Amino acid sequence: QPERKAETTEKENNMRLDKYLKVSRLIKRRTVANEACDESCILVNGREQKAGYQVKIGDVIQLNLGKRVLKVEVLSTEDNVSKAAASAMYREITEQ
């Protein structure tokens, strides 16, 4: 049993990129997040990533959505968060 606990905590630290975008409510639907990844609209740490990329705390995600560019730093990768707590999953980075 204790071995399994260690395994789940390791898993909790990572989350698929498309799921992270949905759970953090940066993008409303997972399918839309998936399409954005496929269309190279999402950069993680300056590199294009697929929807299956494992997001880690400290990663910098850049969303290029139309004319709008949003850059955030990942602060947590919790599976289930309330709408109110979703914005606490990341910190917005403003360009100087």
C-alpha cells in the first residue's frame, strides 16, 4: 500500500497540457485546448508542445489566441478545483 501512495503523489505533480488548460479555466473546453495545441497556439517554456505534454509546477505556458497573448506560470496541478480557485493554479506573467 505505501508504494502506491508514492506513485499517486508523483502522478499528481504532472497533468496533461490540455487537461491543465481546462481545469485552470484558461480554455473553457478540453477539445478546444486540444485543437489549440494541435495548431501550435500553445508554447511551454518557449517550445511548441502537444496536448499530451506533462505540465509541471514552474512551467511557463504561453497561449497565442488570436491577437491576444497570455503568459502564465504554473503554480499547481490539482485535478479538481472550484471555479473560484482555478485562477490560483497559475500566475499571470506580464511582459516588460
